[in-house]
Amino acid sequence: MNNRNADVKLSFEFFPPKSDEMERQIWIAVDGLKRWNPDFVSVTYGAGGSTRDTTLTTVAGMIAEKGLAAASHLTCVGSTREEVADIVAEFKAAGVRHFVALRGDPQGGIGTAYQPHPGGFANGAELTAGLRAMGNFEISVSAYPEKHPESADSAADIDMLKRKADNGATRALTQFFFDNDVFARYIDRVRAAGITIPVVPGILPIQNLAQVKRFARLCGASVPGFVDAALAPVEDKPEEHAKRSAELAARQVEGLRALGISDFHFYTMNRAPLVSDVLERTGLFGDRGAVASKAA
Ligand code: FAD
């Protein structure tokens, strides 16, 4: 029995493997994290359908072989509505009942202008409505506590989230952030806009600070000074880096819990040890992981 706090929910995000070694790695990570009894796991989807086959085989394996409730991310950039419907039917046949519905990054890359496909869904809100019409799926969507870089302002961003919720989204998963005050202010604005679906914080335990800083710059997330101060001095000391990283993420989760947050979505980067360390340090998620990992 996992003695996790009854109202705490947990999900893990993975990305589809690009090589045999990565394939080996993801299943080690899935097996390592399965003991935390996640409410669901999810597998990302390359914009433009670049990972369609590997996303499908990975998510299908999680459902059929690992017995996990698994969601597939789905982007609509560059696809017609009919193409999206075909993909959804294919994933449904493989047992997928939960999609993370996304527009996807512009085809020219982050920072270039987004061109909706003339016969396709223009954004995450339209895709949500399309999916809702295609079946009784659970639909998660994206949310951006520090605003999406393409949004004119925070109000436009929250308006998009409202449209997604109105169109049938069941929860929002946020972009990663490290400052809980940013999230608290965001939630206040979301609730003031009448959005009632759960908005689940995306937690990113940092495996590689330089990489996270680069990615944060691209996607409009900030890396606060306290994160830099804790990790930059130990970038070349992997063990100390991992320890401090786990401690930072554990304190973040505890801080969010103190704000009344009960659902947590972890960006795993297809690695189990750091995420397990975070979960053990908080004590919120039961002790089964700790016992099992020590026995392994
Ligand atoms: P949307 O929410 O549709 O749009 C983003 C913002 O742009 C909106 O808030 C809105 O303000 C503005 N905007 C969009 N359309 C319009 C419009 N017509 N008029 C005015 N403003 C508009 N990417 C992948 O490729 N694969 C993945 O698997 C993936 N998974 C993700 C999971 C999570 C939890 C998150 C947070 C992001 C993920 N992404 C993924 C990244 C995502 O694809 C990018 O951030 C993309 O640029 C936006 O997609 P979206 O669905 O969030 O866009």
C-alpha cells in the first residue's frame, strides 16, 4: 500500500525515445517511477507529427505492458482536422483515452510566426473542442504561469485558457516555473477569470542547469537567482548538484502544498532517480518509493 496523502495526485511526463539507448533508458525510468503509483503518465508528441510512431508505441506500451493510465500529448500544427481525427482514431485503437491537447510550436521554430494550417485547428482551444467532439476523452491542456511568449499579455493568455476550459478541457498542466509566488498570482488571476478546472503545477527537477536556462529563455520561463545561486557553484559536481536540485524541487512542492495545491505533474526527462529523491524528501507521496528503491 502506498500511504500517500489521500488527496495528493501525481503524474509523470516522458518524451519518446530517439535511439535504442534512449529506449532502454525510458523503460528503466518508467519502472523506477511506477512504484510511486502515478495517477497518470504522459508522453510528449513532436510538433508536426515528427514522433507520431514512437509516441504511439511508447504510450501503448505504458498502457498494455506497464498497466499505467497513460496520456498522449497531441499537437495540431501543420495538420488538417481530418489528419488529426485519423491520428486520434489510431491512438484510441491503442487504448489511449487521455490526450494533452496542444497547438505546438511554430514550424519555423520557437520565436518564428505561427501559421495555422488553413484546414486545421488554430490553437489548443480549437483542438480541445475538436477532441471533445471526437470522443469521451480526458483532455489536459497547457497553461503558462509566466505567459506564453506569443501571448500579447497575461490577460490574452488567461483568455486562451478559459477558452480551453469552456471547450471541455478537464485540467491544465503548467509550463515549469521555480518561483511559487509567480504561480500563486497566476492562480488568483485564473480563478478570477472564472476558470475552475484544476491547474496542475509542472515541476522540473533540474538535471542540467545550463540546459534548463537555455530552454527557459526560449519558452518565457524564468530561472530565479536563488536557483542559480544553489546550483551554479556545483555544476561540475554531479552528486552535490543532484542533491541540491532535489532539495530545491522538494521545497517547491511543499510550498505549493502549503498553498493548497494537491496535484503535481513532474517533468521526468526520462530519468527516475532525481524525481524519486524529490518525492522521498517531501514525504507527501508515501514511503513505498523509498522502501522499494532501497530494496532494489
Ligand atoms: P495555445 O495555448 O494554443 O497558444 C499559446 C498562446 O499563444 C496562447 O495562450 C495565446 O495567448 C496565444 N495564441 C495562440 N493562438 C492565438 C490566436 N489565434 N490568437 C491570439 N493569440 C493566440 N510541444 C510539443 O511540440 N509537444 C508536446 O508534447 C508538448 N507538450 C507540452 C506540455 C505542456 C504541459 C506544456 C506547457 C507545453 C507543451 N508543449 C509541447 C509546448 C507547446 O507546444 C508550445 O508552448 C506551443 O508554442 C504552444 O502550444 P499551446 O497548445 O500551449 O498553444
